[in-house]
Amino acid sequence: MRLPTNRSYTLAWFKLANFVNRGEKERALNVLKLLMHSIQDEAVPYQLEGDLLLAFDDNAALDRYHVAANLHKITGKTTKATSFHYPTPCS
């Protein structure tokens, strides 16, 4: 199996940003799911998903932030767990 290069990751992040800018939520979520496999920290993908959902005013963002904060807490990263800025609920 051939591993993706750094260039592939950079292109994927660029595509993700493009989809967000164009308001294509489902496509952005699909790219994010692929990128999540390249992130070592278990909590970071949930935080990124929360950020993405927040960009689309999706109330599920708060759930993802809670999961990320709890995972940071479990792994002893209390500073990261307590430094989340929870956004106001989406309307």
C-alpha cells in the first residue's frame, strides 16, 4: 500500500477549505473524514469536525467539541480540555 505524500495532505486541506467557502457541507465532511486518518491525536479530529460543523451553523458542533474536550481530559491534556471556546448555540 502506498502512503499519501505531504503534498496530498496539503491538497486535501485546500480542497476542504474550498468546499467550506462554497458552502458544500457534505463534500467538506467527506474530505474531513479522509483527513482524520492522518491525525495522530484522538481528540483533534473531533475538534476539527466541530469547527467544520460550526462553519455550517450546525448544532452538532457542540457535541463534537464536548467529545474532543473529554478525550483531552482522559489523556491528561487538561489544558487543552479547558481551553475550548464553546461557541454560542447556532440559531
